[in-house]
Amino acid sequence: MSVLVYVESPKGHIKKTGNEVVSYGSRLAASLGTQCVALLIGKADDAASCGLYGASKVIHANPSSEAEFDSQSFTALISEVAQKEGADHIILSNTANGKALTGRLAIRLNAGDVTGANALPETSSGFIVSKSVFSGKAVVKYSIETPVKVISVMGNTLQPQASGSPAPVETVDMPLKATKLKVIERKTSEGIVPLPEAELVVSAGRGMKGPENWGIVEELATVLGATTSCSRPVADSGWRPHHEHVGQTGVAIRPNLYIAIGISGAIQHLAGVNNSKVMVAINKDPEAPFFKAADYGVVGDLFEVVPRLTEAIRRLKHS
Amino acid sequence: MNILVCISKTPDTTSRISFRAGDTEYNPDGITFIMNPYDEWYALVRAIELVEQNGGNVTAINVGPAANDIIIRKALAIGANDAVRIDIDPADAYVTAANIAGHARSKNYDLIMLGKETIDYNGSETGAMIAEMLDLPFVSYASALQVSGNMSTVTRDIEGGVEVCQVEGPFVLSAAKGMAEQRIPNMKGIMMAKTKPLAVEVASVQNPRVKANKYVLPPAKSGVKLISPDNMDELVRLLHEEAKVI
Ligand SMILES: Cc1cc2nc3c(=O)[nH]c(=O)nc-3n(C[C@H](O)[C@H](O)[C@H](O)COP(=O)(O)OP(=O)(O)OC[C@H]3O[C@@H](n4cnc5c(N)ncnc54)[C@H](O)[C@@H]3O)c2cc1C
């Protein structure tokens, strides 16, 4: 019995979501009285750092290969490692790749699975994993009834804390199985925290009037160190890139702070953001539905309020 | 091309959510059910477009009770050629996937498509499971698909961008926004749907691997705290000292 955590290393780096799943896996391992093993596939610059977040050992497969993602070949590799290690709890990030792996691994390992867990499992009697469902309108507690369990963990479920020491790294050569799928191109924006793992998000909607006005939103985001997002009509009109679209049809996020600027707060929008810890709405319409969901609200013209907010944050940062 | 499109039934987004049997079951009473929008708008419509261009057949499949025939008929009205319903109310994604894979195993579909997730349980796992059961490639969150002979080019959403991949031969695809545009069924489609074949098959797998034990409503919000638009220092103070998020 042990916990195996698959840690993604996009572009060769372990990110916060990676540290977070290791923390999750090691806390689960502690509650089960067992060990947590981290698995990396392909280039990763600091494999041993998984130990800081609680892994007792790191298995680094094919450390010098690019290891292009393919759910089929990655599932085969992760399952092989799980079986070798006798791992019966497999933990992944609830990312695009993590989700594609979770269902496959469940089948491969005859396991029950939950995608998008929002808390550590309850293990005192049975094995209960909770997740947010119905677009954030409820939480369901699932009981996984199989001996082997696979769980993908929603971003920002817990704060990774580096308290341990670097773990021993075992490098292994396990060539990925050839498949019928080839990645030919990848286009990602550089230098910003991707939305699903962002802790601070500044989002704007149709109240902005046009793409030429986004300067004030970007300035606020820069001063805060936040990631920008937008409502669906904004992405649909091509004012902002499609990957910034949050909501039911876009990305679902769970930041600590979500600032909604000129967004009315339609139910389909809230569906993707109402798991945020704290929400601020800035809207000139006091009847805007967002004020029913928000923790803090400012009724006013965003073109005046947003620059003032940016200045106030600057003052805080300088104090 | 022969394409299998998996369609699921979900409560309409604006439905009020409630539970019964000591909060261990979702309460479907009084809820309007719809075809899962991602299955309908993106997977089904793109499949129909591909068959319109290249010839072939679109089969819609649903794992569910007879009450689901209404959404299956809608898929036929939008343009699927025929349909299959596997007669069991599936308790988890595994039961759904195993029955779809069971059906598809002997049929040699060129492509199996479904939406990126359902809007109720947001599991995003059925497609991955079907792919593993049939030992096929799986491309999730696909926002564009071009097919040329035996080769498909797929654009897939990833964190902060997209990835483009090429797949040879049959595979499973989960569709996201961008893949196609919603089609409203017309009168002719609705009439034709009534006579298109809908086969009912017996479920080959019944036992779930996970069970919903308890539903909980999220804690009610304490209500919004309004801050004067002239006092952004106060908002920043609250975010810093009270909410502790900056
Ligand atoms: C099936 C379905 C799925 C959907 N999925 C999504 C989704 O994933 N994400 C999403 O966002 N939407 C989604 N929508 C659309 C959603 O219903 C709303 O139409 C959309 O969210 C509205 O975007 P908005 O708030 O930017 O625009 P609007 O609703 O037009 O709101 C603009 C707001 O800006 C305010 N405003 C205007 N000028 C100013 C000013 N000067 N200062 C301050 N405030 C100002 C207005 O008072 C208003 O509240 C979906 C809809 C459907 C039917």
C-alpha cells in the first residue's frame, strides 16, 4: 500500500499545482499510515524538491526526454509504476492532462475514481472524496468502493507547504509506448500564471465597452500580480483570447480573489467562478446579479473605480 | 465515416438543485432535463458536419432509461442518422463508459465523440474511460477537428493555450467550445426523427465503482459588503486585513 502522485512538469518545470498534489498525496499517505511516492515523466528541473512537500521518494522516468503528452502512453507508464510500487492511491492534478489520465488510469487499474476533488479524503470510515458539482451549486461526497483509487485534485484545494527535505530521486528508463497520436504544435502564453492555478484573478466583461479599454484591467492585474480573465461575450467578440473565458462553457477557476469588473453575474458565468474564496464585484448597476454572489461590492463606473483601486493597491504595496 | 456520439442527459443550468432520501440522492422532481450542451452543440454538430462533407453515418448513443428517449429524438432531429439507448440508469461514469465501450467494440466506428464534460457532475472522465477500454487514443477538450482520410488534426485546449495533435485511425474525442455552432432542429428534422431507428440494448455492465453518499449545499453567502466608489483604500484594507487575500 502506498500513495503515488503523478507530478506534471510542463516545459520542464514543476509548478505550484505539482507541489500541491504532492502535499495532498503526502497528507493522504500520513492519514493512511503509508508513504507517498512522486512520479515525474520527462524533463523536470528539480525532481528532488517533491520531498519538500512530503514525498519520501521520487521516481523520475525518462529524465532527458521531451515526453510529449499522450494519455494512452502516459497511462501505461503510470500504471506500470503504480503496480511496481504497490500503489493503491493515485493522485493527479485536475488539469487538462490530469483529467485525461484519471479516467484512463481508473480503467487500467480497475479502480474507482473522482475528478476535481476539493478536499482531502475522509478516511476514518470508508473512503470519501468530495467535489463541487452542479456548477458550484452543491458539493457531493463520493464513496470510492474499489481497493484502488484514482483522484484528480482541483487547483488551490490546499496550500503547498515546503517543510520537508529533498527526496532521493530514482531515475528509470521506461520508453513511452508508441501510439497513433503525435503532438505537432503547442502555443501557450508565456510568463503568466495559468488561470486554473491563479490565486488572484482580475476579470472583465462587456461593461468595458471595447478591447481598447483593457489597459486599466491589465494595469490592475500587473500591480496585484494577478491573471486576467473575461466573460464569454468578451471572448466571443474577440476582445480577449479564448483561453481567458471563464464560466460554465469556459475555464472553471478557484482563486483566492476574483475581481469582476463590468460583469453582470449571469448564472453561467458564476458557474465557473463561484468557488473563488473571495469575490469583488465592480458594477455601475446596483441591481446586477453579481452583487448577490460577491463578498465585496463597489457600485460605480468602472472607468473611475478601477484606476483608483490600482492606486490604492500601489499604496498598500509601498506601505 | 461512421461516428458514434455519446449524449448525456443533464438538468438545465438554471434549475434549482435539491436532494432527497436524507440528502443521499439528487431530486429530479420538477427539473427540466436537456441534452448536455457540450455533447449537443459541439460533439454532435461537428459529427453531423463531417458526415455531410465526407459521407457516412452518425449514431447517437445514450446510457439511460426510456425517459431519455426525448433527448435521443432531439439528437436525431438535429441530424444524427440513428441511435442506440442502453437500458440502464447508470450510477457512475464507469457504468456509462463500460456500456458505451461494450456497444462500440464490435462496430468499428471511425470516431467516438462526446462533450468535454457534463454540466451536472463535471466529471470529464467518460471519454478517457471509453478510450482506455477500447485501447484508442483520446484527445480531450478539442476545439477544432479536421479529418483527411485516415488522419485527423485536432486542436486541444490546455492551460493558457492550445496544443495541436495528429491522430492516425480511430480515436475518442471530447469536444469543447469552438468545435461547432449549435444547430436548432427544424420542422423537417423533427418529423424525420420520429421514424429514424432507435435501438434499445441490454446493459452489459451494471455495478458502479463510486457512490454518491451525501449531497451538501454550499454555505450561504453572508451578503455583500458595499464599499463607496470613492474609498478604494477601504476595499484594499478589507481585502488585506479582513479577507487576507492580498
Ligand atoms: C448555455 C450558456 C452558457 C454560457 N456560458 C457562459 C460562460 O461560460 N461564461 C460567461 O461569462 N457567460 C456565459 N454565458 C453567457 C451569460 O449568460 C451572460 O450572457 C454573460 O456572462 C454576460 O457577460 P457580461 O457580464 O460580460 O455582459 P453583460 O451581461 O452585458 O454585463 C455587462 C455588465 O457591465 C456593467 N457595466 C456597463 N458599463 C459599466 C461601467 N461603465 N461601469 C461599471 N459597470 C458597467 C453593466 O451594468 C452589466 O452588469 C452562457 C450562456 C448560456 C446560455
